[in-house]
Amino acid sequence: MDLKKSILDRDYIFFIALALIAGAMRFVDLGGRAIHYDESLHAFYSWKLATGQGYQHNAMMHGPFQFIGPASIFKVFGISDYTSRILAAFFGTALVGLPYFLRGQMGRSGALLASFLLAFSPAMMYLSRFIREDIYTLVWTLLFVVCLWRYIDGGKARYLYIGAAALSLGFSTKETTYITLVIFGSFLVVMTAREFFSGIVKGFAFGQATRPVEFLVLLGSLALPLYSAGISVFQKKFGVTLTSVGQAGSPEGAPEGNGLAVAGLVVGILLTLSVVIGLRWNSRRWTWCALIFWGIFIVLFTTFFTNPVGFASGMWQSLGYWMAQQPKHRLTQPWFYYPVELSLYEFLPALLAVAALVYYFFRKRTPFTNFLVYWLLFSLVMYLYAGEKAPWLIVHLVLPMVLLGGMFGADLLSGAVSKARWLRWGSAAVLAVLFALTLWVGIRLNYTHDDSLTELIVYAQGSADLPTLINDIDALAQKTGEGKALRITVDSALTWPMAWYLRDYTNVGYPNLSSMSGPPDGSVLLLLAGNEAAARPYVSKYRESRPFKQILWFPERYKELTVKTLFTWNNFKKWQEYWRTRQVEGGYWTSNGIAYFIQPP
């Protein structure tokens, strides 16, 4: 028996074991944390779809998969905070197993270490316990990477078909796929520049292309029409509106007036070019890939053909909306935001990746390590440049770090980097300490659900007061005999996440209570604390009131720092103290409410 082959054949046992451990960490106490502001939007509209109330694509809330997927879970497992996060936990678990399919490129030890880092990553674990689209997108991204390199190495057509599906699902989940595809596509262009441009000059003659060029032609031709809205960078020069800012009733990111004709023309040209390029490359393979890609895209964006307009919004506004958002800097953060976040949560893969950048660039360059280095550096540039910076976007940097760091860590421990035994043993000891700290950080982040521990990555989180408040409302509904018909008035400023928590109540209103001209009619009144003075003359009918915290916001005092003040000993000590205790002066910023209850008969 070939012992080496036997060991490789059993690799899946180790990866399955890691995935099972990761799954346990992701599914345990999955409903323990109150619903986050963003989670409530995603869960609420998934609930509406699951209960027959439909869904229409809205680029502001990203792609349709993150609503259709959880809606399917609701139909099978019921509707609750826990079940709303099941799909994310499943995808977070699946992500851990995917490096198994890159053993040929990373080496078996490198792939296993990458899976290990993914399994215990604090940020990955957090986003795997959170109904948000980022963890789904990472799975599509890594699956696409698997298909790319498996096709380059083996040339089997199935990797083209699976890659086309992963690409379509990525676009149907989150618009970061536009960034990712630019990164991957530009790498392939650089990798194959002479052959690729020669084929273009010869009239898209790619029939005898090498595999990297074939994959580049495939992904480029399939995705080309989806970049149509990119032409809006020239809209001022053209004198037309191609991506509206959302005024005068126009959907944000959509074309207006004469811009509609220009948009239609651009989409038509790019679709035609896409077909011509694809058929000239390989008519049979491209046709199957196009059917897979556009089949998934159309079905999801039209919500199974119930919303035909969804195809148009997916084609244009998926990119157009975020191009309109870019100059607004809606969630603006300083340039050092992601480096600080990495230092708090992902210091282990970050340190490995920094060392790997040097090692693989100067000493051990291969096409795959070049790809990982390029992916990581380009991602850093793109996400640091992006006008909207949010804590959950860190995972799009962590993924290439984990793959690159996993390979380097395996090389370091195996002696490939240096034969010096002391270096190997010393490195193993340091990595063990860093892993122990990572585990501590991950447990503290993911299993502490009260409001006392402030975490930078936890942003716009629902307070622990909310589940208690809902239990009290349920108790009142039972005492009054009104049940789910209990009359509830919610200040519009408190709509999210209350709309999710009160989804089953049939008599809920969400008026703007910043000014009141009469008493509210609800048996329960949930009022923004800032509106208490205006409401005071009208709340005498309520026999009980109590304050509650609604949303917790991490205090962003770090935004006051400058290049001059950032690197001071005093600020280093503050960072060190925060790293250790996670306490900040004054605690979370909060939006507060007051709950009023009528006396039951």
C-alpha cells in the first residue's frame, strides 16, 4: 500500500472533525444574543417571505439570497431568534471545510491549518452567529477560488459549472462580489497578460487558450453586463442621471429620464459582447455556464418570477446603489479602523499573513502564493478606500489572511522556512500562546450576551433589555385576553428591531411621536426617551412605565485621533487596557426608550 496516498485519502476525517467542532461552537446558544438592528431587517423580511407576504429586491439590503435562504429555514424549522441564524451558522461551518479542496495548492498541512484558523476565528464565529450576508458571501468566494485553481490544475469542466454557480450566488448575496471579482480578474489578467491581450487583438480568439485564460474569459464574459452601472462615473459628462441619489421618488442608484435609455443601451451592448466572447471561446461550455449563471440570478432576483422588476434592479442597482453611496461616506471610519480591529480579534492570522507576505514574495513564489498575496494586498487597498467601513467587513480581509497565514504556518512548523529546530519549537510555542488568546477573545465575544462588555465589532446591537420587554408584552397580552390582537403603539424611531420582535402582533402602529396631539391608543406604548416631554400630557392612562435600552452603539471616540496623536504612549496604554478588559469610558452609547403598560382588568 502507498502509505502517503493512504494518509491523503484520510485527510477528510481531520477536516470533518474540525467542521464538527466549528459547528458546535456556532450552533450552541445561537439565540442567546438579542437581535441586532441589521439582523432585525433581514429576519423580518425573511419572515414576510416565509409567511406568504412576498419579497422584492432592494439594493440597500443587499442581495435576495439572504432573504430567500432564511425564509426557507423558517418554513422547515419555525420562526425564532435561533432559527433566524441557523443558515449563517451552517455556512460558517461549511466555510471551515472548504480548504480541504485546496490541499493540492496549499499542501495538506497548510489547508488543515487554514481550516483550524477559520474554525476558531473570533470574527468568523461572530458573523456565523449573525443573520447577515457576509458569511454566505465568503462561502461563495472560497468555493469560487476552489473552482478556479482546480480548473487550472486539472481542466475538468465541472469546475467551470460550479464556479459559474458560485459567482451568480455571490452577486445574488452581496455587492462585495463586485470588488472580489475585480481582484481575481485583474490577477488573471496580470498572470496571462501576453496571451490574453493577444486574444483580444485577434478578435476574441480564445479557442486554444490556456486554462487561466479560459477561466478569465468565462468569469469576465458572464459578469460583464453586471458592471453596466459602472458607466455612471461619467454621468456628469454625459449630462444624464444614471445612478440617482434617491430624490424625487426615484429609487437610489437607478437611472432617471434620458439615463434610462443610456442604461438600456449599455446593458444591451455588454450583454451582446458577453455572448459573442463566450461563444467564440467554447460555445458548448459557455452556454451551459451562462444557463447556470443567469438561471440562478433571474430566479433569485425575481423571487421565483413573482417580481420581474427584480431582474432590472439586480442588473443595475446592485452596483448603482453603492456607487451612489460611495461619496456619502455613510459609515465613515478612520484609515486605521481595520488594522485596529484586526489587532483586537484576528491578531493570529494577521501576524502569520504579514510574515507570509515577506516569505512568499521574496523566497518561495508560486502562482498560488502570488494569488493569495495579490488578493490580500488588493483587498486591503479596496476596503481601506471604500467610503463605507463597517465592523463586519473585516472578514473579507481575514479570509485571504487565513489562507496565506495557514500556508506559512505549516511551512514554518514543518521546517520549510528554516531547518533550525529552535525556530520551529519557538514558533510553535508562540503560536500556541496566540491561539489560546484567540480562543479567549472568541469566547468573550460570542458568548457574553449582556450589555456590560463592550466589543468594537458589535455595532448597533439590540440591548439585552429587549427580550425581557417582549416577555412582559406577551404576559400582558395573555392577562388582557387580547392575545396577538393586543394594541401596541411603537414610536417610529424604535421600529427596528421592534418590528421583528412584534411580528406576530396584528394591531401594531409605528407613528412618529416626536410631537403628539392626543393620547396613543395602544395598551402598550414604546416611546423614544427623547420624546418623553412631548408625550407627558397624554400618558396618564398608563399605570406602569419603565426605561429600557434599545440599541447599543460602540463609542467612536477613536475618530478624534490623528496621525500625530495616534502613536503616543498614552494611547498605546489605553489600547492595551481595552484589549485586556474590553471596558471603555462611559460604556456603550445607547438609544433609550420608555415602555408604558396599561393596567390589565
